[in-house]
Amino acid sequence: MRKQFYFLSTLCLFSMSVFGQGNKSNNNQNDKDTITSIIENHEHFTFLDIPINGTIKQFVKELKNKNFKLKDITEVDAVLTGRYTGEKVQLLVQGKKETVASVIVILPERESLFDATSRYTYIKSKLIEKYGEPEINEEKFEEFNNKTYDDEKKALKDGLYIFESHFLSKNGNGMIRIKIESDLSILISYVDTKNYKLLSGDAFKEY
């Protein structure tokens, strides 16, 4: 299960990295060099004011100081539970033994698409306040009144409903993705750009 999460999040966040460096039509080599310089020289991105850097064990220790409880840990990831945005969530910390690259917040399954979109919209508004408008904003849906819970989940799985936004920090040191999954859970991915860049090549080779 965790391997699947790592693979999917890596694929998606790779596209975020490319988009963040190439979203302007007049982009040229100087722009790329500037972005690379910013990434390499700036402080690491943070999650709950904790730098997304260092070993997995060190990062987990910092999360435990924030009242998260460790459920499982390996050399490439760790699973914790705790409270985030006012509700109980699961955290998936990912990277390699010596380098943390990302934290995925998994909000529990919602009771309906309406409930999921309401929560998604609220969290997205908070991300906009902090990071500005999303770099990628893909939202597609039809009227879902009178549709069953299973119909809504199938529509999300089939891509008929899409709720996904990607943010890039102003200094380029981090990326954030929020998405409603097909089981009506909500995933928020926080990625340190520099560490992701270092580890993404190895991740693609593995899978």
C-alpha cells in the first residue's frame, strides 16, 4: 500500500516540478537557472514548522513532539496519526533512510461528495491565503444531486469528477498538492523541492 502511495505521489509531484519551472510561456534558460539557484540555496520547505529534511527517524521525532503517534516505520517511510486541520488524520512520511522528501496528510473518507468538496474548498482557501493562487487547478464535476455514494466514488475513479490543485511556494522551495481521492478521502502532499529533486530519479528507477 505504501509503495503505491510513493509511486503515485512521485509521478504527480514530478509533473508539479516541471510545471513550476515551465508554466510561463516566455521561460528560457536564464529563468531555469534562476529557479535552480533559488531551490539550491534556500531553506528547506516546512510542514507544521518542521523542515522537511534530515533522516526519517529525526523527522518522526519532531512530529511526535507535535503529539503525533508513530504507527509504523521503515527505511523509506513512516506512518503516524494525529490531528490536523481540526480532525484526526494519518500522515505518511516518505523519502529514503537519510533524507525525508515529502509528507502526505490523509484526511478520512467523507460521507458524501458534497462533504468532501466542502472540506477540500475550505483547505484550499487556506492554502491560497498562504501560498497564493494554485499553479494548477483542475476541477471538473457535474450536478451530483440524487446520485448515490457509490455513484460519486465511481465518478471520481473514472475522472468524471476531478478536484485537484497544485501550489508552489513563492521562493520555490516547496510544492503542495490537494486532491479528493476516489474513496472520498482527501490527500494533501507537502514536498521539499530540493530533496524531491535529489530522490525522484532513484524512485523512478525502482518502479
